[in-house]
Amino acid sequence: MKKNSLYIIILLSVLIALQACEKNIDIDLPTPEPMLVVDGFIENDDFAKITISRSIPYFDIIDLDDITSLQNLFVSNASVFISDGLITDSLIFTIDPNSFPPVYYKGSNPLLKGIPGKTYYLTIYAEGDTLTSYTTIPPLVYLDSIFWKPDPADTNKGFGWGHLTDPDTLGNSYRLFVKRQGYPYFVSAGTLNDPSFNGSSTSFSFNRPDPYPAYIPNDEPEDTARFYFLRGDTISAKFCTIDLRSYNFIRSYTMASLTFGNPFSAPTFVKSNIVGGFGGFIGYGASYYQYIVPQ
């Protein structure tokens, strides 16, 4: 009995001590200087597409139902130019509801559609700032195949797979985009870099991505087979070669987004390749594939 009483006294003492140490701390975070953010790319056989937006404070809320709020987020009156060093094209502001983001500046000169092996230079004049960047579209590297493997626990669902034979030149980098039938557009499914498999063959898996970013509300019912491709699904893939600057930006951006909101994660700094602003300009050497999962 005395032993139990001692435990109770110790427990009460600890609780009282913890309560005495409790203190509300208010942190007054300074409002950051606004920056222009660039999300741009040029793909082989297509025009450059550049989205320009304004940065917002960390705790600000974007109301996707508020048209004015969205209009204030994007920059629609910039002067945007793409050049291959010889020819320069002035990009046109475009609204495209079938794309994400739905607003961007698009090239129009057929002589400046993306060509593998070429370097492209971006210049933006917006809100008194000048932003610049460059990117290269590397030569295309094709997948040997894409396929599907069932989950041993439930053979009606499984993951997609790709098989790649990497060239024997070190430094090849890749990005994979995937979509399922009914998806409005391709969704990023990851990046690869060849130091661990340079000059050899490798296989990699990929899950079924969500058709919409997590921060966009939608009325779709909860999917019990989330992340899995099902029998009868059509898997469409876009496999892209990218240069090392683009890989470093995408990889650092992905790591930062995965740790977003986690107070225990190490800080991750996005390796922007935009001078005078923030974000990325990427060259894609894209090839396309389709696979129908057997019933």
C-alpha cells in the first residue's frame, strides 16, 4: 500500500511540474517579400509553356472558389520570350481549362518548337523585375517497355512498372509522368538518375497517381484502390529525359513538398534554376507509351 502511495505522489508531482512549465508562445512571423514564381517547360515537338505566379505567405489560404483570389495569384501582363540563341519568340498569354495550371504563356513560332539537343533561353519582364533561365532538351532515351504486376495479396490490383536500358554515358536523368483512362492530364510519378545503374538495365515501379493535386477539392468518392492500377485499366506514360539542372530542381522540390508541414523534418531548400525569381524551367525529351492491364 505504501509503495502504491509513493507511485501516486510521484505521478502527481510530475503532472504539477509539467503544468507549471506550460506556457503559450506567440511567434510573430514577418511577412516575406513577394517573389515571382515560374513553372515552365519546353518539350520536343511542342511550344514552350510558362506559368508565372506570385508567392504568398506560408499561412495564407487560397480560395479556389474565389475567382478574384486566383486572378491575383497569377501574372497575366508579363512579357515572356524564348530563344534558341538565333531565333526569339514572344509568348502569348493563354487560358486552357484542360491543362494544369490552366493559365500560361505559350510560344507560337513553329521554328521554336522543342528539338532534342538544343538549349533554350527564357527571359521574363514582369512587375519591374527581369527573370532569366535556360534549359536543354537532352536526346531521347526510350523505355524498353511498361507493364503491370499484380499485388500478391489481391491479384485484381497492382503497380505499373517500367524497364529501361540506360546509355553508358554517366549523368542521364529522367522524369516519368503517368495517367489512367479518364484523367485530364499526365501526373508526375517520380524521377530517376543513373549513378546506380549507368550503362545497364533496370526496372522501376510506379503507383497510380491521383488525377488532381491534393489541395484541389473534388467530389470524387473515396477510392479504396488508391495507388493501384486495376485489371482492365489503361496505363498511359510519358517518359522524359531531362538535364541535371532540371533534375536537381525537380528532386529538391519533390523532397520539400513531401516534408511540407512536418515540424520534425530537416529543412529542404529548393534548387531553383530561375535567376531573379523562383521556380524552374525544364526541357523534356518525351516519349509516350500505353499498356492495357489484362482482365
